[in-house]
Amino acid sequence: MCGIVGYIGTNNARDIIIHGLERLEYRGYDSAGLAILNKDNLFDIYKDVGRVSVLSKSTNKILSNIGIGHTRWATHGKVTTLNAHPHKSPSGRFMIVHNGVIENFSQLKEQYLKGHTFLSETDTEVIAHLIEGFATYMEVENAILTTLKLLHGSYALLILDTQNPDKLYAAKDKPPLLVGKNTQGFTISSDVLALAGYATEYHVIEDKTFVVTTKNGIKFYNYDHEELDIKFKPLNIDVAAAEKGNYDHFMLKEINEQPGVIRNIISKYFNNYEINLNPSLIKSINNSSRIYILAAGTSMHAGLVGKRLLEQLTNKPVEVHIASEFAYYRPILDTNPFFILISQSGETADLRACLTYLRSNKYKTLTITNVITSTLAREADYALEIYAGPEIAVASTKAYIAQISVLAILAYELSAKDFDLKLELSKVAQAIENFLADTENLQALVSKYFKKEHAFYIGRGIDYATALEAALKLKEISYIHTEGFAAGELKHGTIALIEDGTPVIALISDETINLNTRSNLHEVKSRGAIPIIVTLESLKQKGDDIILDDVHPLLTPLVMVVPTQLISYYAALNLGFDIDKPRNLAKSVTVE
């Protein structure tokens, strides 16, 4: 959940690291820190609680050709300057930044570091102490490797050594770490976004790899100190896509990018009217007896929509499981299952735990992700990219739309193809664009009604899945307590939560349950709730609040979710909260 950037070369390391950390701040933003070589060949550490902008101001006159930086999302220890990275060894010889969790740090303290004084509450500081201890009687590279072999858990590490100030060391197991290069030097980061503009080629570092970098070259080793043969790939990333442009917030920009995302997906997966999917993938799914979708958070809600698409188009049973539950509490599986793992980042720790189990049992797996170079994409049997482009806001919007669109394409390719999906997806993109062209009515609704402590979404069938996602969006950025309910369940207990003035938003996209949901809305209205209806043109009635263009019945979740995204955005905006970086949350959940 943390952002890591290191640089060694002929350019100014401080500028590259600060710019990289600003791009990665969505990964963690409790605190930030920087270690930079000074003119006396020693490393100075700068740390601040808060955003990278604070660190940027305090280091704006520093010139150096090597350094490491970090943005933190706290796991061990409170948000304090002492707990911020980089951390150093007792004598100050080694500086270290770390993403991940060292599960056995207490045992390592007890076994190797009795009597040591620690300045922080973090597991990371233990690593620095261990390296320095081993370096007293062995070469530095062997000291680092010896330490790495003792660590249990997850880590992406950058390490500096004051006795070798011309080298930058790195290692990883589980969290992502990439190295980029150009003629001026090397940048190592936890996210490809930080490499944009500073690298022409890149390499995704594999698990249990140790890296030694100078300004003139780089070497990769396994943990037996045997050199590895590594190939770099060309780096093609749009720097402008990672910037806000004319929008006040990344979330608003990404909501408005959704029509373009759908059109981009169409261009990537359709060749005229033929779909570009691996025939082996289609064969594997067709040969399976049941499909299991594993995901977390927003991706899990996309999976619920995917279940409907796959079941209705393929007539094959589909189960959706929360990744963190499946990893340790697995259901009885069919004899020939196929697994779809959905993750925006492709690094979700809960899903990685699932994939480890699935691979050990030789089950066939597909990862659907926004980062085709990610661990989950590389380790699954198959991978499909959602082509959403960089999603910076912590609250996912366009990635959700893209995940559902790719699931629709997959389901369609497995089906009898009784309708024109390319055309219908194009209609969805236009319908979203039409709605986004005029949102004044929605803004007025939000300003008038979304001031209470609670709010609720209700829906039936596939609208229930959208209600869950809508509720998650509202609660995570506005901090309004919000729940999504199956509309028919209200009378079975949850209607007791309704108070005067509570907004209850009904999502209605299915003609067969239109009147049922409206009846449920009358039940909460009679108890003082403020009813708000989001529906389609063909289902509208007098007094409905938000009307969306009609789309294919299987694709309604793609349009129905967009007003709920904007409700969340404007509610948080009116309440004065940090929309792109909500409290206690980070974009990529790389710890379990």
C-alpha cells in the first residue's frame, strides 16, 4: 500500500523521486520520506507526516544523483515522523524503505536483536538492524541476502549503504517493484507511473530477486547470489493520462473518462465483429463445470455483475467469493472448476494468497486487471487487460466499468452471440456520455438531501449488485454511513434503520421488478425517508429523479452506476473532504 521510488544516475535524484512519489501518493499518504546523498558522501534523511507536497518544499534545493523515497500507509505503528520511512540501522550506515509486512519481525528481534534500541514501532527497522549486524562480518551483498532469507511475509525494499554510496540495492517478494532505465540512469519503483518520463525501458522484478544498481549498470541475482539473465521491454505510458488536466479531482476526471474507456476496450477486443481472445482460454472455460469469481471491494461488485452475464449467456453456474474469505475458508469446489480473479492493480494481497492455492492444485485461472505487467497477471494461466488507463483516485470508477465491460466480452464470446455486443457497448458509452453532459439536477439533489449521517441504496436483481457498489463509493469518500440493500429485504428488519430525512435511492433498471421496487420505496417514504429514483427512459414515471438512456438489459449496470459515482463525488465535495485520498484508505491493497 506504500509508494516507493529510488534513483541512481546523472540527473537530480531528488526531483525524480519527489515527482514519482507525487504520482504514487494514491498508494499511501500518511507520511513521506526521502534519503539523499549529500556533498560529504553521507545520506541525509528528510521525513514529514502528511503529503508529499510538504516533503517537496523542505527538500527543494537539494542536488544529488542517488536517493530513495517513500509514501506510507501505516500498518505497524502510528502515523508519526519516527515511523515514517526511510528507516536506518543503529549506526546510520544503512537506509531502507519498505512496502509490505514482515510477519516474523518480533521473532527476529528476539533471536537476533536482543538489546537493540529501536526508534520506531515498525517492522521495517528490524530489516535495517539485521543487515548492519551481518555486514560486520560479511560483504554487504551477502549481508543483505542473508537478511532476506530470514524474512517471512511480504516486502519490496530499496537499500542504501553509506560505505557504498555509489550503489542502490533492491529486493522483493510479493509487493510490486519495477526498474526503469534510460541513458541517464535507473529508476526503481513500486508502480510504473513513477517511471513515466524517466525511463524508456522497464523490467518487472520477479519475486525473490536481489538487485544491485550503479549509475552505469544493473545486475539481478537470485537469493543464492547467482546472476540472472534479464531482458528489458520498451516503456510506453502516457504521462498526461496520469495528470488531472482541467478537472478539480482525479475522481471527476476518471468518471468522465468512462465513455472513452468503453470505446477503447471495444477497439482492443474487437477486430470488426470478431473478438480477440485466446482460443485456449475459451476452451478452458468451456471445459469447466463451474466458474468461480474471486475479488475484493469494488472488483467483487464487478464480479457480481459478471456472474449474471456469464450465467445468462453461457448457462454455466458461477459463484462469487470475497478473496480474503476464499483464501482461508474455501467452499467445496466442483471437480473441474475455472477461476476468474479480478483486481484493478493486479497486486491485491488477498488474491495473491488465493492464486498460490489455486496454482498448487493446478486449477486453471484467469486474471482480469488494469496492469498487465502485475503479479496476478503474470502468474495466472491467462490474463485480460481492462485498458482503463491510470486510475489515480482511491475510489475506483472507470476500472469498475472496464472490468464489467471485459467480463461482458468474455461472456459473449462463450455464448451463442444472439445480439450485437459491439453495437450495444457503443450505445452504453453514448448513454453515459449523454448523462454526463448535464448533471445539474443531480448536483442539486445531492446538495439538498445528502447531509444526514445515513443513506441507503436499494435494488433488486442486478440492481442490488449496483446498490452495493454505490453504497461503497458514498461511504468511502463522503464518510456518510451508507448500505446497499436488496429492496425486498427491507421489511425483514432493515426498515428499522429508516429515520426522518434519510435519503433512500432506488435503482430500477429491470421492467420485471420495477413496480416491486417502487412499492418498497413507498414503504420507506411512509416512515420519513427521502425517496430518490434512478431509472431508465423506458421505465420512467412522473416524479422520477434521474433518467438514463435505455441500453441492452444485460448491460444496464454500466449506466446505472454512473449517477451513484457522481452522488458520492458531490456529497464529499459539499462536505469538504479530500475526494481523491479518503482517510484510512489506499489504492492498492498489497497486505492481507
